[in-house]
Amino acid sequence: MGLKNLIKLKPKETILKVSKDEPEEEARKRSYHETGFRDSSRNMGNPQTLSICLDAIYAKFENEEKELKHKQEELKKPYTQEQNAKESEIKGFQVAIDNADENIKQKEAKNQDIDYTIKELKFEITDLPLNPSVYGVPAKKGASAKFWIGLVLLVPITAYLFTFYTSVVYSAMEKQFTYDDQRWYVPNAIVKASEDGFQALATVIFAPFIFIGLGYLIHMFYQKKKLASYFKLAGVVLVTLVFDVLLAFFVEKKLWELNVVDENAKFGFAEAMESQEFWLIIFLGFIAYLIWGFIFDFVMEEHKEKDKIKNAIRKRHDQIIIYKEQIRDNKAKIDEIKALVRDIKEKISMAKGRINELQRIVDGTIIPTKEYMFYASEYLQGWLTFINEKLSISRSENDRLISECLEVNKHHLDNVGVRQDYQNTVFTQTF
């Protein structure tokens, strides 16, 4: 008795709830109930026949739903809305791709401009030493050649001054002249001085740097081009001349003392000036010193001109390095943008696929699963009502028949895609 009440009462509760809100639906469900009762009476409640009848009922329900245009539009509305959203999303993606393509074109054009600039800088690096004024570099044309010529002359003169003054200083301060050796020029003065001790060696080696230092001062004072500097320059030249005179005087005094006959005779500057070697020492040292000083000044001035060109070339090399770094950065950004475009295109492809899928849904039929479950339940209730009320069979046979009908109904609902957790079932094509 419990199973009979369950079959009869539960659908009535459902009909009651629906009838409060939708009277038309109540009439439709009643029609399904009556059809189930009638079909069951014709087939004596046969479960195999129920399966065929349920398929026919589902086809009837599907046709009814297809005819309800407004209802189908409402059911398909979420899908059309999603379709419109996907289309808008594709438009947004396309705008993003257009912007990305434009960005890529700008960066590629910028890289081309930078490449052209780099080529110009490389040409300037080659042409700048020949035509510095064309590029706004205040340097003399050919400064590099003059610098190297001056440097070539300066090196042997420096070596000459060093050997000359080591000889003169050694002769004036350390050498003991003899009748067999009266030469004031001593090529191996450093070796001789080392035999006399460290002090003699240091004096002979470092004394020439005094004259080289005085020659450097010629450059320092001469480049300032001021009256005070010229006075200082004259003072430096005068001091060097006095130094040379004193060295020549001491050398000549040693030679005079070696050869003097009269012990009461005295040697002074007047006697020294009468000696040819006195003047030879002065001119060989002082004139070479002046030549060294002015050539050094010339080399340093030319080096400034050379540095101007070198700095201009270095600046262009640095610019090329910066520009190449910019090209690398732009290429890296272009690669990033291209990767982003590929991702966007994949999303567009997925969105188009979803739009096609949604279109098939919109073109198909949407079956309200929960509603059909109620209608199928009404039909089954009518079928079982006949079995319970009109079919004269034993109790056990009745229960068996009802159980088989319930199993057939369950199998049918599974076949047509009815699920308790689905509100609707979407079919892209009808049965």
C-alpha cells in the first residue's frame, strides 16, 4: 500500500505547487497523466511498451517545446548573450592585435632609424680624423701626424740629454781627470758612478731629470699665453743657462787645475770663457735643452688636438653601444609582443569555436529537463494508476510490474539526458 500511495500522492503534490503559479501547466500535466492512463489501458501496463511510449512522449514534448518560440528564446537567451559577449571579446582582442601590430611596426621602424644612425656614426668615426671641423670638433686637421713626428724627434733628443748630462754631471762632480784621461764626455758615466758609491750613482742618474723638468716647465708656462707666464718662462730658461754655465765651469776648472803650471794662478769665469770646451758644453746642453722643451710643448699641444678627435671618436663609439642596446631592447619587446599576439590569436580561435558551438545550440532545441521530468512523471503516474486500479492481477505480480515500469522510466530519463542537477538539456539537433 505504501508504494501505491507514493506513486499517486507525490505527483499530485507537484501538480498542486505548479497549479498555484501556472494553471496552463496544470492542464498540460493533466493531459500527460490522462495519456499515460489511456496508453497503459491499451497495453495492459506492459513495461516494454512503456519504453516505446515514453520515447513517443519525449518526442511529443520536444515538438511542443520547439513550437513555443518565445519560451525557446528565453531558454536560449543566456547562450545568445554569451555569444554576443564572445563577439565583443573578439573585437577587443582584434583591437589589441591591431595595437600590438602598430607597436611592432613603430619599434621596427625605430630600429631601422637606429641602424641608419649607427652607420652614420661609423662613417663619422672614419672621416672625423680627416675633417674634424665638419663635425664641430675644434681640432686641427692632421694633428695626429704632427704628434707622431714630434714624438719621434722627442725620444732621441731625450736620450741625448740624459746621456749628455750624466756625462757632464759625472765629470763636474765625481770624475778625477788624469793626464791620460782628460775627456769630459763619459759615455759610461753611470757605470763609473756606481763604482764610486750609491750617492754618486743617484746624483748622476737623477741630475738629468732636473733639466727635463725645467723643459717641462717651458711647456707649462708657454701654454698659458699670459705676460706673467712669459716672465716665468724667461726665468726658467735663465736658470737652466746658469746651471749649464756652472757645470761647464767646474769641468773646465778640473781640467785647468790638472794642466796649470803656475801654482799661484787662479781660475775664474774669465779664464773659463776663453776655453772652447766651456762654450761647447754650454751649447751642447743648453741648446738641446731648449729644442727639447719647445718640441715637448709642440707634442703636448698636438696631443690636445689628437685628444679632441679621440674623445669625439670615443663618444661616437659609446653612442653606438647605447644604440645597439636600444635595438636589443626593442627586439626583446617585439618578441614579447609577438608572443602576446599569438596568445590573443589562440584566445580568438577558442572564442570563435565557442561561438560556433553556441550557434549550434541556438539553432537546435533546448529541452527544459526539470519540466520534462515532471511531465514524464505525470505520464508514468497515469500508466501506474491504470495498473493499480484497473488491472486485475495478484499483489506480487502488481508490485513486479510497477517495479519494472519504474526501471524502464529511469532508463528512459537517462537516455534522453535528464539529470537532477541540470535545469535544461541542450540538443543541437532533434531526434
